Amino acid sequence: MKKILHIITSPRTDASVSRKLGNAVVEKIKEKYTGSSVTVRDLAKNPPPHLNESHINSFFTPAENRTAEQLYDIRYSEDAIQELMNADILVVETPMYNFTITSTLKAYFDHITRAGITFKYTGNGLLPEGLLKGKQGYIVTSSGGVYSEGDLKAYDFTEPYVRSFLSVIGIEVAGVFRAEGQAVIGPEAALEKGVGSIVVGG
């Protein structure tokens, strides 16, 4: 039995291919781990606030010194991080928008990237060390073109970014699933191909 955290970002609902592929990935995980629970955080329906000065100040103020306003400002971050810490498996889905992730997913990442909580500085000038170890992540993307190979591969800033981010906070990427080439083969065929590629690791 696993605790699955499903992050949804597409502004589209019923017509969203990334949502459909993400749901298929979650179902495959549930099939493998019978009795698993799923928590859904839909960033399109409940978008995270973009960071402002008050958020930043709250992050760097010791917990015992935070004002009531700072406690309010930090609430989204605290809840999102606790949700992530409770999860065994993270499914992150995002359509490709202008070669990269949705702005809501970037805002979410900004709230869960906290020094001393989800990562720590090593002091050697290299990448920080992730603190969310022992968790698996699955990346789900959708796009009009084919970006996993060929001429457009260099323009894919979606999968590499999400993969790099998850690794920095300590989450192992166990799989990447794409519904790509929708403008070439059509959304239904791209989704079918993406669903067919789903393999859930051990």
C-alpha cells in the first residue's frame, strides 16, 4: 500500500490530455499497490500564490518569531510540504506551455523548495542535497509536437526541468510518460501511445 500525491496543473478539464494520462498513471500505480490512497492537489482549480516579499521573509524567519501575518503567508507552503512528506509516490503532470511547465507548477515548486526542510546546502558550492529521500516520482507531460527525440528535443524544457527539480529535493524519478505529437497524430492517438508506455517500477 502506498500514499500517492497527484499534482495536476492543466487549466483544461475534460479536454485535457495530460489529466487523462496522469489519471492513467495513478490507476496503474494503484493496480500495482493494492489499497493505496490518493491525494490530489489540482493547481488549476486552487492555484498557489506566486511568491512575494512577505512569503520570502516568512520562510527565513524562525518559526517561533513569525507574526500572525507571516503564519498566514506561509500556510500554503507548510501544507504543501507536509502533504509531500506524507507521500510515498509523487505523480506530477503538466502540459508543455511555450516549451516549459505551467506557471502554476513553477509557483508550487517555489513553495515546496525550503532550505533545511526539503533540501540543505552542502557548503561545497555544488547542488544542494535533497531531504525527501525514499520517494518515487513520475512525470507526465503532453505536447503538440514530439520533443522526446528529433529536431525539437533541444526545445524540451519540461521533462528535464521537472526531473532536475525532483532530484534536487531528493525524489527519485521512476518514469516519464508523454502524450506527445498531438498536432501530428491527433490527441487520442497521442494519449493512447502515452498510456501504452506506462510501466510502474518496484
